[in-house]
Amino acid sequence: MSSQPAETPQRPVSTFDPEIFWAIHKQKIVAGALVLVVALLGAGIFYIFKSIKTQQAEAAYAAADSVEGWEKVIREFSNSVAAGNSYLRLGEKFREDGKLAQSDTAYETFTREFPQHPLLVAGYMGLATNAEAENHPEKALDAYKNLVQQFGNSYLAPMALFHQARLTAAKGNLKEAQQLFVSVVQRYPESIFSSEAGRRAGQIADALAQKNPDKNTDISPSATASPQP
């Protein structure tokens, strides 16, 4: 019985011909390429234009030094960071001039129109400060509390928590105020408000001890001590 070598399987012959493919789909390929080029050019032009507008807005803001100047920045560059900065400057300027209603309007517009602004927390602090100036301590207290809750890691959080504690003490809620002052020390030991918060927490502890000599005020000296430099 003779053996025959096994036949080697043949590879299928490729039927792809680039010339034929190009001839058939040339128009589609060219059209697609043109669309891509137009899209890239459009995106490039958009970002270039946006960059130019940003630079113009920043220059206009840097040159502004009055209510009229900041209002002009807002009109001409309404959606820019510079416009948001201008609202903050207006709020501050109006408060300095005693125009608290106008200051509130500027801060409220800023917080509503620029929720992603890097200085958003300053708008809420402005509203809280105005509420105190307008003799609305409850409104101010709520504003400080909300600021701490929403922007607990911001540069203004220690100030807001300190003022929350201060207004709470003014209401006569000494125990709660004491705890809030201690929170300033514990949460923000490097803050410029930490030392004063510790001192006030200690004062409240002494006052509570005098009122209730037989009760522990639940605060240790270490909690109210000023942070070591």
C-alpha cells in the first residue's frame, strides 16, 4: 500500500484591488476627507477666537477700576471669567459705598450665572457679609453655615465657620458655639482664625463652668489651645 503526500491547502486568493476600491469609493473618500478637514479647521478657528476673546476680556478687566469699567466688561464679555470677576468687584464696591441692595444683586447674579467660576465661594461670602450688615443675623448665620457645608475645603471656609460660631454665641447658644469654635481649631489649625477661635472656645468653657460648676463642659484644654507655630 503506497502512501501519497497530503495536499497542501491553498490560501484563498485576495480579491481586494486598491485601484478598483478607489475607483468605486473615490467620491465618498474625498467627501469624508473634506468634512474632516473642515471640522478641524472650524475647531481650530473656534479655539483661536476663544483664546483671543479671553485675552481681550482679561485685558479689559485689568484696565477697569470703576463701576462703569466693570459693567463694560460684563456687557462685552458676558460669559468670561473676567465678567465673573467684575461682578465680584461690583459687589464689593457697592458694599463699600453702602449700597447693600445693589451689592446683593451683583453677588446673586454672580452665583447664579457663574456656578463654575473658581471664585464662586467669594460670591456666597459676600452675600453672608451683606446679610450681617443689613442686620439679618439669622440669614447671615444660615449663609455661613451653607458656605462651610458646600465649600469646606475652600480658603474662605475657616472664616465662615468662625463667623458661624460667633453668631451662634451671640444668640446665646454657648454650648453649640463652643463646639463650632473648637471645630475651627481642629479642622483649620493653620488658619489665621484658629488662634482666636481657640481663645473664644476657652472663654465659653469658663463661662459655662461658672454657670454650672458641677457639670463638665466637655472640652479639654488641648482642644482650645492655639496651634503651635
